[in-house]
Amino acid sequence: MSSAGSISSAPQGPLCIGHGYDIHRLKRGGRLVLGGVEVAGDLSAIAHSDGDVVIHAIVDALLGAMCWGDIGGRFPDTDPQYKEVPSSFFLKDVHGAVRSAGYHILNVDVTILAQKPRIAPFRSRMIDCLQQMLDAPVSIKAGTNEGCDSVGHGEAIAAHAVVLLARD
């Protein structure tokens, strides 16, 4: 674990809540992965890893709930070992650390903000994929930002995630 947080700084309460956010610019070409599922083969996130904003937001929410800093502190985008790494690697690592610290996930709530691609056709696959990785209920909602800002203009994609943890 990086110096951005340690298990000794974990909260001591029976419940912990965390919020995470991620945004990436989009480019033509490549493939776009959200929640561990490929959702577009002609669009991709500009990112050091695979740029899965859903998983990045969940990882940040888990780290926040545990008072362990953020995804950039634990997996720096300046470190070549994380270049083009599937975001599921980050999620498995952090989820394992959360479990080792004596907490489990009660639920995860995600909101994806994207003008494109449409999320509805992939929602159930994303939920299934994330529930398998986390062994917890996952909710996914989507919005378009109604034509406002870089997300609304189709130039970027973003996600918010909230997690609730309980002590084992």
C-alpha cells in the first residue's frame, strides 16, 4: 500500500461511507470499458490505465470510506506498471485490502454521466460484472448532462460512486 493511506488509519466505526468520482476525456478509436464491460469499440478514454471511470470511482469510494487516500496515491499514473492495466486490477486490490481490514461492502451506488454511448443496453452486464467482483449489491444509473460541459458535448465521460461498508 502506498504512503497515501494505511490500514492503521482505517475508521473504527461499524459503518463507513465513501464517495468517488472520475472523469476522462474521450477519443475516437480503441474501446471503452465501463464497469468491466466493453461498451464501445470505436471510442475510448484518454487514460494511463484502461480508463474505466466506473471502476475508478468505486475504487476512490472504497479508499475514501477507509480513509486511505485516493486511486492516484495508490496507483500513480506516472508508474509504468499501471500503463493500460485493466481497472479490475485496482478494484480487486483495494477490495481485498478492505476485506483484510475487517469490512465488507453493504452496497454500491453508481451514476454514470455520458452523452455517448447509451448506457441502458449495458447496464445489467455492468451490474453483474461488478456484483461478482465485489460480492455486494450494485446500482447503476445514467445521465447525459443535457448538452452541458464536456460530458454533455460527448467529449468526456464521468462517474460518481458511493459505497457503504460494514465491519465484519
